[in-house]
Amino acid sequence: MRSTVISAKTVEECVNKALDKLQANRNEVNI
């Protein structure tokens, strides 16, 4: 089940990147 652990980590990274992009977009809109 190594693939499950890897996928979980990649999912977390993708979510973090998505959140960062959303925050950046919000900052641009606010400015």
C-alpha cells in the first residue's frame, strides 16, 4: 500500500499549492 501513502502526500501538496494560489488571487483582488 505504498502508493496510498505517496498519493496522500501528493494530495496534501496539491491542496497546499491550491490554497496558496487562492490566497494570492484574493490578495490581488483586495489590492
